[in-house]
Amino acid sequence: MIALIDYGAGNLTSVRKALSALGADYDTPARPADLDMVAGMIVPGVGHFAATAAIDAPWRQAIASRLRAGVPLFGICLGMQWLFEGSAEAPGIPGLGLIKGHCAKLSGPVKVPHVGWNSIETAKRSHLLDGVESGAQVYFTHSYAAPVTPECAAVTTHAVPFAAAVERGHVFGVQFHPEKSSGVGLQIVRNFLDAVETNHRLS
């Protein structure tokens, strides 16, 4: 069972469609204790970083407990930014802190928000991007972005380079929307589901 965590930040419908298209078994947990038996977790999201405050201490503790048990976590768009320490968009709201660094607003002689298709350039070998060619096009919509760190699996440039995908052990994230990125996006979601299945078999 995949837990699709709903904290009021939108885009659940499109993520559900992608999971259904791949035959995944998923649910939207109503309380932190519901995470106890899940095999994977997805934190989607769009909009303002302050929305992540709804993932309060009980939820954070439950997520952390499952991570310690080796359960894979996948952050999408705002959900990926939440994997970092925080964001300039909401300085008083901490991220989960699994990856060091803070998200910053995109700047330069470009249109912000960054909306539309753009290419991702792979930065290292990554389970999440297995079968995805460097230069593949995916769909973005965001104004803030995460820095390029050692966990960065792919980079995109919109005036400045930023982390398009991250991977650290069983923690994964993408700044773009795989559920809106056609076949490339479905391959990425499939790769996450494969990681969930592999972990479940080994546990």
C-alpha cells in the first residue's frame, strides 16, 4: 500500500491517476497512525511552502518512523522542497531536513513562475531516473527551487541551475510533476514503485 499524504496542497487527483494507470495500490491516510503498515509514502504538492506546516509533529514523527524502517518516500514539487531544511518562501516553516540546504526563489531575466516543459540533465546514476535519458522533457510549475547538492540526481536550468530530482537512499524527490509529464513521468513513478516493491520483498 502506498500512502498518498494529503496536507491540502493540491494535485492529488493527477497523482492518483498516475498510480492507477500503473496498477498501484494506494490510499490517503486520515491520521499519522495509518502510516504504520504502508510500504511507500508520497508527499505531493503545489503552491506555497507554508502549506507544509499542515504536516505537523505527529505526521513528521510517523513519516520519520517509517523512514527508519526503510520505507521509501517520494516528494513531488512542493513535496520535494519539503525534503530540504526549509525555503525562503516561508522562513518560519521548517522542512523535513533530510537533505541539507534551503530553497530559494528563481531569479534572473526569465519568467517566474517557471511553467511548462523543460529538460532535465542527469547528474548521477539514480534508481528514480532509470530508463530516463538525459535531456528528457518534463513539466514544471514553480517559483522556488532547491539548490544543487550531492543528492541531486538531475539538474534543470531556468536562468540558474536547480535540483530537478534528488535521491538519497530510499528518499526520492522531483521538482517537476511526473504525473503530468507523459511517458517519462510515468517511468519515474514506476521506478519509485519498483523501489517500494523491492524494499517490501527484502523486509
